[in-house]
Amino acid sequence: MEPVSIDNLSVLYHSPDFIVVNKHWDVRIDSKMWYEKLTLQSQLKHRFPELADPDTYYGFRFCHQLDFSTSGALCVALNKAAAGSAYKCFKERLVTKAYLALVRGHVQEERMTICYAIGKNTTEGLTHMMCIEGTEGCENPKPCQSELTVLERGLYGDGPATKVLLQPLTGRTHQLRVHCSAVGHPIVGDFTYSFKKDSGPYRMMLHAYYLRIPTSKELIEVSAPDPFVPTLDHSWDPRCATGCLEKLIQELKDKSIRALEGGSQGELLASPGPGTPPEAKIPEAEEQQAEYEQWLAEWALE
């Protein structure tokens, strides 16, 4: 991906109701800091000035969030009705999201279900971080679940690394970053959750690869090009492939279709993964529910 600039916004999908962009790493969706002029909002306003809505805080209705350091697919609704239909999909757990990542070390298990509860870190100097239950200073931890599947094992620079597909089954802040760190495989370049040790890479290697939102208006289904290939990053040297990305994405797509056809709205994101007891349930994060309610208040249909 080219260096970020005001006019190199990558658009993956565009219809009268939605835009999906391939967000650049290290770009904020918006910023209240006067010196941060280059944001995703400013890129959108530059590219599509006629679509900006002055009645919204951001100028655009972002359907979900990506961390500052994360790249990949991000959906924007272009009107209140479209935002409402996207909100309904998120609320009913019909949205499928999958991420690519490079993590430190060689992950031994081919598939892994990570179930650490995550809360806010209240320790002095670490309040910008989240933490797993049991960590000193961990406040109000909530149950969280992520699926990890190994794609390739190899080297990043001089050290062992693994390319993985990650699916968050809940929506806690920094969930994938915290979960990877908790199992001993922090994401390559994650300065925060390596506790300031991993500062060498030019970016954090986490990318929102696949997004599927089956709204009542249209099916939004996109893949943001994989940035973790040797032709784009010479530091990544894959040695052994164990999983087929296309096959895994097709499995996720098939599960989404079955959930819609069967009317099982909870199956898509709340179904237990390998190694999870059948009776285990994943409660919706309170912060996620509050965000949905805020969306409803702002985007109520007229």
C-alpha cells in the first residue's frame, strides 16, 4: 500500500447507500487534535465532498470502527436508512468479520479458540491498554472469544512468526491484540501489547481482510487485498503453508448463509468454536450495546 495521503483513498465498494474503503494503517477515523489534519474523514471529504453530511459528527456514518494501527475494510453508510439497515445486521449478529495478522513465534495449534475475559487496565501508566481477567488493575472484565487459524509459518526478520486468520466472536476494544498477546503470540509491530518491546516493524501487522454485511438494502461483501505477502514486505519469509485462506473465507461465508436461511441470527458470531463447551454462551458486550443505541439515536429513520 502506498504511503498515506489525502488523495490516495482506496475504495473497495461503492453504491448509492454504502462505501467500503481499505483503511490505511496509522490513520485515525477522525481526530479532535488540530494538528492531525490527515484522517479517514478528511480523505472521504476530499474524495466525495458531495456525500458528507454536516448533521453528523464525523461527516460520514461509520458503521463500525478500526484501530488507528489497523488497516483494511471499513464500511460507511451514506444515509440514515442505510445506516439503520447496517445497524440491524450488527445488532442481530449477522455481520462476518475476519482479520489477517502476523504474530510473533510459531503457533503450534492449527486452530485455537481464545476465551480470555477482557477489561480496562487501571494501572498507572497503562490506562490506554486493555487487559485479561486476573491481571493486576484489570477493571470490569467481560467474556470475549476469538478464533485463530494458522495459515503460514515462517520468519519475520530474524525471528519466527506465523500468519493467522482471526475472527472476533465478540466486540471488545483491542480484543484481537489482547488475545494474541495473552496466548504468547503478540502481533508483529504491536508496540503497545508487546509492552514497548516490538518497535522495529514499520507498522502493526493486523488487517481487516473480509467483511460481509447482509443488509436489507444490499449484500455488502468485500475482501481488502492481503498486505502480508513477501512481494510487499520483504521481511516476511513464509516457509510452510498449513491453511488455505480462500477455503476458510468460504467456510465463513457458508456459515453466514446458513444462519440467514435458518433464521438463526445468533449462529454467525455467537456459535461456540472448537474446544468450547456447547452450553457456553457469549454475552454481548455492554459497550457494544451502548454503541448500537447511540447509532439508533443518531440515525433513527425519518
